[in-house]
Amino acid sequence: MERIIEQLPRFFTLDNMVLLAQSAGLTLAMTAMGCLIGFGLAFVLVYLRQTPGLWALPLRLVCIAYVEIFRRIPFIVVIYLVLFFIQTVTTDASLFTIAVIAICIYAVAYTADIIRGGIESVAQTQVEAATAMNFSRLRTMVTVVLPQAWPVIVPPAIAFAVSFIKDTALVSQIGVFELTFRGKELNNQGFSALLVFGTIAFCYFLMSFPLSMLGQYLEKRLGTPRGQRSARSIRNG
Amino acid sequence: MAHLAVSDLHARYGTVDVLKGVSFSMKKGEVIGLVGPSGSGKSTVLRTLVGLTPASAGTVTINETVIDFSNAASVRLARDQMAIVFQQYNLFQNMSVLHNVTVAPTKIKKWPEAQVRQEAEKLLAMVGLADKLAAYPDQLSGGQQQRVAIARALALQPEILLLDEVTSALDPELVNEVLDTIRRLAGEGISMILVSHEMAFIREVADKVIFMDEGEVVEEAPPETMFDAPTTDRARDFFGKILRH
Amino acid sequence: MNYTFQYGVVWDNFDVLMEGAWLTFQLGVIAFGGGAIIGLVGAAIKTYGPRPLRLLVDTYVVFITNTPALIQIYFLYFGLPEVGLRWSNEACVLIGLILNAGAYLTMILRAGFLSVRKTELEAGQTLGFSLVQQIRYIIVPHIAKSVYPALANFFIVVLVMGTSIGALIGVDELTGQAINLSTINYRWLEYFSVVAALYVVLTFVASIGLALLGRWAFRVRARIF
């Protein structure tokens, strides 16, 4: 305990704090990029998964298989797989890029189910009305289904992204200079592990807690009919 | 020449045969009332015509053009000429009343926007909803939504209007406003196939009544004959039960 | 891509991977079991406990669920020696996972507790049930059906995500063995692709087992896919 108190002034220097802030920023950036790109790709995956026709069966199966497989593999294994796979192709890729790709691959698998749940929550009769008026499948999806699926998709999607902030800690293993990596560095420099990792934990908390509260707030707002109408008016401007 | 000719139409849900050879024809401007017990396949006939339920056999001819339901382009042609109004109205919940009516003519038929908008406003005024253009479906009553649905179907300027039990989901006091709208359309000479349980109404507006049971057309006759003196036993049975009050 | 896959080494060392898989399974079960006990206690406190205790549980849950499991485990792994405790790597991971699982399970079980109507418990009280007996005989059977899918799903999460973190501090579960073997033979892609497949198989087996258990014990229809 005395050791920790003795270390405090050396630990909480401006330099260290700036370093921590930077690495926290990197953590957030990775999460945001990976989850956004993954979310977009997940839409494509879910759309492809619904392609009708017997000829599309292999495509549909591949889409299903992707989700079922990557949801069951630990993130650290995905990270390693992406790392070593990319390294056989090129040596130029930055660790940050590799991390974002790994996050993407993982996020696609998890958000695909969220998106599919949202799409399936829209009454089939809406789709029938559109089909009977000769709407193409794409147009139906974009103009009728997605606007109605949105309030069901966004809250769990945000919750997923926020919880992913914690999972990015694993990319410290391949040397990305994010928050956990800095923590290990500081510990190696001799600072007490209780002090270091306690502080790092607190940093994650500062990122995760407010955002998850925001997510819950959005969920409540999007859930009520009044909320949906104001969401609509925001959308239609 | 027949406007619409349905010949030996078959349809199945999974392993169940829902339509077992339905045939009838329709002249331009005719109003056909399609009646029968639940499960007789009346709604399925309408759904098959717009390609929502796949037809397993039979042909449908509109204005001399034969529709091939296994061909996507052919089905699109059928949908182009027939518009359906559903029992549950099925308005697009994320669009305003006006948008619901204008979206298909502008985006699918590619008609000029200003014109479509004008037409839409006229149609909505005709069904008595001129003041609800900016409202959303969840703000309207069932009867109002159904009238919007009718306006939406008419905005497509179809050859034939298909009405699938459009008053069955409505509270009794809202039924009449919808029937009034349909009555007016019938008066204007629009070709319609009307699936309904409102026997008095069908008797009033229909030129021909088709009675279906268990996926087949059992009898076809003008309203007076059908309701007062049906020739087949099944029809007599059905109307006897229904028309006692 | 100039890389020739050589899976021979992997099959030669398959038994080592199997040992790792077995450890993964054991860790998963113990972590989930320990976490479930904490979760039950935590949920009970949150529903029936006095305010200070409830606040304590809330703090615990909020802190654990907003910080990475890896950091929690590093805290134990690097921090315990500083207070004089030298526990094995496996122990650190296990304690860390139990504490982590306990927080999430508190949340899951609390939702279940909330679904039990007060009147049912009052009936138990008038019959002379203590709180523990009420939980055991009234609440648990009542919520087993609604809570079981969430529990089964979380078990898979612990099994896959939780235990693999141990690899980063030298525990020889499945991922750990993959790292060990790869550093010897440098066949990272081969080992990790096989390990990935093993995780998928492991989770399918666990899912099916849980689904069957659910149907047999609780008459719950849990989904496998």
C-alpha cells in the first residue's frame, strides 16, 4: 500500500496521462471503425442471405455458416488468424489495420443476427403490400423494411459496439498501442500492478459506462410510439 | 371480349391444395362478388392474381395477354394491371398518408411527381381524407386507413381492383364509410373483384356473384338468383345459414 | 499468397490440443458454476436486500460489466503477488472469470427474480418458508424456464470468450496450447484454423447438450442455431 502511495506522483504525470488518453482514443477509434464497417457489411450479408431461388441456396448457406462459425470462435483466435493470414499475403499491413479487420470480421457475425432480428420484426404484410405493387426486393428493403426495422436494430447494435470497447483489450496481445498495451508497459516500468490496472480499468469504465447509458436512453426513446414519431421527424427533416 | 379470364387456376400452400381448378371471366366495368365459407380459397384467388401466392397450374388472361406465373416479367405485368386492397390495409407505417399513395406511381411506374401528387390529393379527397395528407397510419382509425389503402390502389390506375375482405377487420361503425367508397367506385364503372361477407352490399353492387367452396367455383349467377334461388345444394346451404337474418 | 499449408504437425499434436480443450471445458464449467452462485446471491440481494447491500451489488455489477475481463485478470495475475499471494495462473484466471461471470449472472438472474409475483412469495412466507427456501422452491422453478435460454447462451460465452483469455497469461487451455505449439513449429495458421474449428465443434456440442438438458429438466425449448 505504501508502495502505491509512493508511486502516485510518478504515475500521474502529465506525460503518462496524455499517453493514456491517446491510447484510449485509439481504443475508441478501433471500436468505432471496426463496428461501423462490420455493421455495414452485416447488412449486405443479411440481404444476401435472403436471396430467393434455388440457385441461391449455396449463397444463403455460406451467409448462415459465416455467422454461426464466427460467433463461436474466441476473439483472440480471430485476431491471431487475421494476423497470420495477412502476414502471408503482405508484410506492409499496420497492426492497427489488422486489428480493425479482426474487429470487422467479428462484428459482422454478431450484428448480422441483430439486423436479421430487426428485419424479421417488420410484419410480412408490409412486404406483401410492396411486392403486390411491383416493388423490387431491394426497394422494399430500403424504403419499407429498414425504416421500420431501425428502432429495433439500433439499441442492441449500440450495446454491442459499446461492449466491444472492452473486447479490444485483447488486441494488446499483437502489439497495438491501445489502452491495455499501455497498461502492460507501465507495469513493466515498475509501477504497481494494482495501481496501473486499477487505473486502466477506470479508463475503460469512463468510456463504457456513459456510452452504455446513452444506448439505454436511445432504446427507451426509440421504443415508444412518440419516440418513433420524433425519430421519424428527425429522419425526414 | 373478356377483360379478365381465369382458367383452371390451381394453387397450393406447401402440400395443401388451396385452389383446385378455379375458372371464371370478367367483362370491363363488371363488379364480381366472390363469396363462400372461410377457407374456401376466395382470398387465395386474389393473392394468386397478384402473384403473392404461387399458382401451380392454370392460366390467367388479361386483355388478351396470357400471364405466365413462373416468369417474373409476366408476373410484374399482372401486378401492373391489378391492384389489391388487403383486409389489414397494410399501409406503409413509416410513410405519411400522401406518401403511401404517391410512392408506387412515382417510383415504380415512374410517372411525373407533380401529376401523381395532384391525382393523389384528388383521390384522398374523394375518399374523404383531404385533411389527413400528412398524418401517419398509426394516427388513423381502421376505416380511415382502409380508405387510404383504396386510394393507394386507385392511384396505380389499375385495370382491375381487387378488394380482399376490406371491411372484415373494421369495427362495425367504420364499415359503412368504406362501403360508401366502394359503392361510388362501382358507380364509376371500375372493374372490381370483391371478396366479402357483406352479403347485402354485394347484392347491391355486384353484377355477378361467384360462390366458392373448398377451392372450387361451385356456382356463378347474378345476385338476385344467387341469393334468392341458388341452384346448387352447397350454395343453398351456405346462404341459408347466412341470410337467415 | 506464397504459403504452403502443412497440417501434418497439427495432427501429430492433436492429443495436446485435446488436453487444452478439456481444460477449456473444465474452466468454463467451474467459472460458470461459481458465477451462478454469486449471481443468485447478488440477484437475491438486489431484489430483497437492504439498501447498503443493494448499492454494494450495484457497484460490483456496474464496475465488472464496464471493464474488460482481461484487465480484471491482469489485475489479479500481476497484482496478487504484490500483496504476497502467489496463486497459479489457472487460479487467477478462474477467480477472475468467476467474479466476471458473477456480475453478468446477477443481471440475468435478477431479471428472472423480477418476474416472480410477490403473492407467490407471500404464500411461501405464510407457509413458513425462509428466504432461502423461498428461492429454492418457489423462485428457481418458476424462472428456470424463462431464464434458461439466457443462462445457456451465457455459458457458451464463458466457454468461448472467457476461457480463451487464460491463454494470454500462460494457461494451457485450447488457445493456450495453440500458442505453445505454434511457437515451436511456426505453423500458426494451421494450428489456429484447427483450433477455431475445434471451438465451433465444442460449442455446438455444448449447445446441443444444454438444449437437451433444458428440454429434459425444465421443459424449455432452447435454440441451438
